Amino acid sequence: MDYIDYYKILDLKKSASADEIKKAYRKFARKHHPDLNPNNEEANKKFQQINEANEVLSDPDKRKKYDKYGKDWQHADQLDAQQKQQRQYQSQGGNPFGGGGGGFEGGDFSDFFSSMFGGGGGRSNQRSPFRGQDYTSDIKLNLLDVYTTHKQTLTVNGKQVRITIPAGVENGQKIKLPGYGAPGANNGPPGDLYISFSIADHPKFKRKGNDLHIQEDLDLYTAVLGGEKIIETPSGKVKLNIPAPTQPDSTLRLKGKGFPVYKKENQFGDLYIKWQVKLPTSLTEEQKELFEKLSKL
Amino acid sequence: MENTLIPVIDFCIHHKVEITFIQSLADYGLVHTKTIEKNVFINTDDLSKLEKFLRLSQDLSINLEGIHAVSHLLDQLYKMEVEMLSLKNELNYYKQIQ
């Protein structure tokens, strides 16, 4: 474990008073608190260091040990005992580095302490765990993009997340992906990812719930005499028989040709077709005569 | 999404906080409480927000006015982040189809 200068973290002199430590802690905690810096990993780490520094420096006993032993302050009592034993051994004429006892400069002790401090136990467990921040993302899609289930890659806080967008998702709908938010601090759980869908209107198809509505032009002769017409639906072309006569603005329903029902496989709404009967813009002499004859019948 | 109510008193016991703290937050419109047969409840969807306000109060000694201001600024930050992400995703979408 690297030596961390707690005084430097809190921008304090070694002679700082308890009041100065308290003020410095509050100043830096306000600056780097995870709740005030959402989605900021750097601030999160900094806040942990500030907490750690405050925990040690605000306690006179811990501070005294830290000033004396630095990173090994938590084992100050053991180190004191070792030093005492070493002094006794030296006064008896023995070699402190030769036998099984070992001194402070020996490699065994360094490794021992590193393993004690490096495992994330001890101090980190004393701090309360923080749940990671929730992330949110907004996806803009076209209406026909959500006619079928598909996958899409999102960039959330610099990371690529591949998600499945189920067919039939509605405009404004939110979905939650648990655990895809920011990682927690101090063994806290990760946050969640909330995705909201913004679905653009389609120039032709208007969606109302799971039903689709369209307007189709119908020429005068087909409207009066009946016939056939091919129309486009999201699932492909459909040939329709037009009954004679078909009134302007009348509506035809095509069952099951609407929008897929969200998370219900093979269930679809209906497609409503409103007929816009188009009159001829100009008539030939012959047509005019025939219409006149018709009007007198 | 979950939409469960939990008694405010349970939250207060668990977090060792006075019930007046939650009432004050509700008075400021920062959290929403629901009273059913004289018992006050909060929605579980509001829990993380409530815990955040509690941390701001306990860790940083921020008073209610401060929490109100911070909450407003965080909301603005959140909206801007959402807008930025949305624009990034929209840009990626158009890059993919080009």
C-alpha cells in the first residue's frame, strides 16, 4: 500500500488544530461529495480519501499514531511492542535482523503489513457503503424502428451498453436496467440505468395505442364502382377489395395489421384506413357529357 | 417499475433520523409522502432520493434551504446530462446509418 499523506489531502499543515481539520474536511467533502458529483468517478475516489484522512486526523489518538508510523498507524501498538522487544534484544547483545524475530526494515514485516492493509478490510469497512449513481439515457427512434424487436448500442458515461429494444415500445416509456448504473463505493451496490424512449411521429402512420391510422387516396371511379387497391402496411403490401360505393372519409379496419403489442408475441393492434376520395381536376368533353347524362337519370 | 409504499417511521428507525426531517423535506416539496389512516408512507421510488438528502444533511451539515438549492441544481445538471447523452446517441445513430 502506498503512503497517503492525509495532511496533503486536506491541504493542512502538520500542526493543524482540530478546528482547522474539521473546516478543511467540510470544505473538501462539499467539493467532492458523490451526491454533488453524480457520475464522477474521480470525485468519488477523492471523497473516499477525504473521509479516510478525516477519520484519522480528527481522532487525536489515531492522529498521534499516524504522525509516528505513517501508513502503518493502525498497527502502532504492535510496532511499539516490536520496538520494545528489539531494544531489549539489542541490550542483551543479540542481532535484531538475524533470527526469527525480524526487525522493521526486514522484508517479511513489509509484506506482512502490506497484506494487512492492502486487502480492503479494516478502515474501508468502517465507512458506510454508497449505492452507485443511477444513469439515465434517452433514445430517439423512428416509429417503424420499434415495429420489430432489435438491439442497439448506447454510450452511457463513456461505456458501450448493448440493449434489446422490444417491439411495441411506446413514446415516453421508461425501462430500468438494474445494476447498469455507476459502481457503488465502499462495497455498495451499483446504480441502475433508466432508458426513456422518444419516438418520432411517422409522416404516414399515426399510432394510437397499438392501432395504426392512415389516410389513403381513392379515385372517384373506384369509390363509385368498387375495385382493388394495394396499400402499404408496416408488415408489407396488402391488396384490398374496395366495395361499391365507398363513401369519402369512411374507414376500413384491417384486423391484426397494426402495431405489435409490447412484450406480447404475435399480438398486434389494427390498422384503420380512412379513404380520401379524389375528384378529377379536369374533365374531357365526353366525360362532361356522360356526367350530365348521369345527373339527369 | 416498483411502486411500493413503506412507513416513514421504518425509514426513520433504520437511519436513526427524526421524523421531522422527512416532514420538513415534504414541506419543501423535495419528497412526497402519503398518509393512509394516520400513518405516513413514502414511495420506494423516492428512497434513493431521500437517502441522498439524508447524506447531504448528515455528511455535509447542509440545512434544508441548502438541500433545496442543491436539489434544484442537481436536477438542472441531470437534465443537461440527459440532453447531452440523447444528442450523443442521436449522433451515433446517424453515424451508423451513414
